[in-house]
Amino acid sequence: MVNFKKLKQQKGFTLLEILLVVAVIAILAGIVIIAINPNKQLGDSRNAQRSSDVTTILNAVYQYSLDNNGSIPAGIIATTKEMCKTTVAPATCTTGSLIDLSTTITVGGKYLGALPIDPQCPLNCAADGNGYEILKDATTGRITVSAPSAEQGKTISVTR
């Protein structure tokens, strides 16, 4: 015999209550994702990497000049040029609008083990380039290394 009184007294959630809870969680999750803004966070982290890379490259050029009586690597001129990747052959590198620093600042890992590469290469780089540019100011002789592919309107450049 089935006791109908006991069946009515059993406790649980109705389908409507469960759907309401799921809907509220989905709305809250959407708000959190919008607040976190993953695209901005990723752009900020790539910009931080670019800033670090630019400083590293300039420090290597500076160390090279200290070891060579103040002379900078050949090829750094008053025209902005993108640097070649370390893995590109020097003959291939100098044929375009690129500058080859791998033969001076990465040989034997004395100044750099390898030239850093922009986080979004090859998307924003020349075929053999690393995404970072270098130039020497003609009047002051100061060297500037920059990251032209910086995101969110940020300018990343270091001059010494």
C-alpha cells in the first residue's frame, strides 16, 4: 500500500527553482568575465614582455659598447630598422630593411643568448624580423629601441 501522505512530505527542489539558480549563476559569471576583461589582461601581459625585451636589448647593446671602447654594433644608424631573429643567416638579414645584431651581441651568449622576439610575431613582424626596432639619433648619438606593435595605444621605447 502506498502512503500518499509520506509522498507529499518529501522535500526537494522543483525544476523551476533549479533553473532560477542556474540562470543567476550564469548572469554572475557573465558579469565577472566582463569585469576581468581577458583581452585587456593578455594585452597588458604582452606589453610587459615587450617592455622587458626592449630594455634587455638596449642593455646588451650598451654592454657591447662598453667592451668595445664606446663603439656600437655596426648597422645601427639614424634610420629605424627592425632587428633580425637570431636564427636568420646574416646574409639574409642584411638584404632587406632589417639589421643584424646577432653577430655582435649574441655571439657566444656574451651579451644575449638570443634576441627576444615580440610576443605576437610573426603576426606583426617582418618575415625574418623579431618585431623590435633600433636606431641611433644622428645628433646626440643616443640609441633607441622600441616595440612598434605595442597594444592598447601604449608606446614602448627606451633611449640611452
